[in-house]
Amino acid sequence: MKRLSIILLLVLSGMARAGVEYREFASPEQQQAYENLTSELRCLVCQNQTIADSNAELAADLRRQVYEMLQQGKSKQDIAQFMTDRYGDFVLYNPPFKLKTGLLWIGPVMFLLIGLIAVFLFARRKKTAATVEMSVEQQQKIRSLLEKGDRS
Amino acid sequence: MLKYILPLILFIVLAVFLALGLNLHPNEIPSPLIGKPAPAFSAPKLQAPAEKLSQTDLKGKVWLFNVWASWCASCRSEHPILNQLAQTKAAIIVGLNYKDDPEAALGWLAQLGNPYDVSIMDQDGRIGIDWGVYGVPETFVVDKQGLIRYKHTGPVTPEDVQQTFLPLIAKLQAEN
């Protein structure tokens, strides 16, 4: 019974493989380029996944497109350009630095700076608050009290 | 005084950002194709697969390019609006039957009415990629020069037709 179930499982495992895309590459470099590209391009249907991760039909079509273009000898830049021409910079997980994407790149640095300035100002205010300033009248009163105490 | 005003200002800034965020549509990706020539295609017609239609056949005409499929649920809600738009005869409506089974597509048109002057088939989604299609339905407006002037993502509503499509089509029809 055990042997039979193992055989059955082995036979059925072929069906699980059928869902995986099988691609042949001319060279390891080309395969590397394919893997890099598909993990740098955004699936536009499920926007927080790369086309390598996504099971959406569009992602499968875009993977096929990347594969075919690599087979035709297109460079990574060519393919990235092909995608941005059609879907805009949004398709790239690593968008170029432009006027439109400026806030995206500078934003984190800007917020860090604002935070540092706030911390600095806050710390300085705390320090000055610790030293109590006294008016001239108060100082005179203290002095007179001290002097009185000396006499008695 | 500042002690009370500062949190208030921070709250207002935060509230403004959150309110703006509510009105953003991150699913709508602006198309880089606006103002560019309509991507070339030559595809078999749905009703007559032996004949092909290419974008050059439509030169000199204002046309809508509506991406649809019988498997697409929001296309069903959009369909009656397209039927009404077709009755105005404001512009030619070309359908791109995207990744669909031709029989199911023909059945859909027979059942719900056919707003399209012509529909072409894109069974493997390649024309869709060239047009930057990422969600069905999508509707493009192409002018007489063959330039894409507008793209609408998602189902077209009656308000979209009245406020956006019809005025834009009228403007483009007046151009040479």
C-alpha cells in the first residue's frame, strides 16, 4: 500500500510541474538577465508584486515578452525601454531620477533631516529650560536674605 | 501659545494629506502613450476572421478603442453605456476583444448588443501590451492624425460620456 501510494504521488507530481513555466536559455547570462528583468518589472494588475512573483495573466504575458525579446538578442536596456514606453516609469521597481520621481527619491532624506532638526531643537530647548533665570529683584532678595542670615 | 497651536497645525497637515490620499486612484496609471501615435496593429476581425483591420484603415477618422472581453465583469456594466454612445454616432468605436474565446465573444455581442463598428481579436494579448493595457475595460480616444488623445481605465460611466468623451470627440471632429 505504501509503495503504491509513493508511485501514485510520483506520477501525480508531474501534473504539479505543468503549472510552472519552462524556459530554455541560450546562455547562463541570458537566464540571469531574464531573472533580473522579471524581478525588476512591476505587475500592473497586482501592483505590489513583480512580474516574476505574480500569477496574473498580464504578468505571464509580460514574462513571455521579456523572454522573447531576450531570444531576439535585445539588451536589458532595450527591454526596460520597451516596457516604460508602454506602461510608464511605474512599471520599473527602480524608477529613474526625474522631476516627477524626485520626491520619491529625495523624500526619505528630507524626512530624516526634518526629524534630526526637530530632535536637535527639542534637545536644546530642554537644556535651556533646566537653568532657571531670575529677575534682578529676585536676586537682590536672595542676597539680602543671605546677608541677614550672616548677621544673626 | 505655540504649545497649543503646533499640534493643531500638525493635525491639519496630516488631515489634508490623508484627505488627498482618499481621493487618489493608485490603480489608474497615467499612460505614456497620450499624444503619441496609436501603436500599430493588424488583427483579424471578430465577425470575419479572414479580414484584417489595421490602424492605418482608420486614418482621418476619430475613433474609440475599447478593450473588452466576455470574461470581464466590469465590461458587462459598461456595455449598455457603450451601446448608448454608439447610438449617438459621435465616433467610430473599435473593440479590442482581449484574450477571449471568439465564440464566447460573439455570444456576448448577440446577447447584449453590439456597440462596435468593428471588433478585432487579440487572443494572446500582444496588441494589449503594445497599448499598455493592464486592466479590462480600457478606452482610448484616437484623433484624425492617429494620435492617442485620451485614455480611460475601468468601466466608462454615463457621467464620463457626458463630461469627457462627447466634448472631447466633438473637439477632435472639428480638427483637421
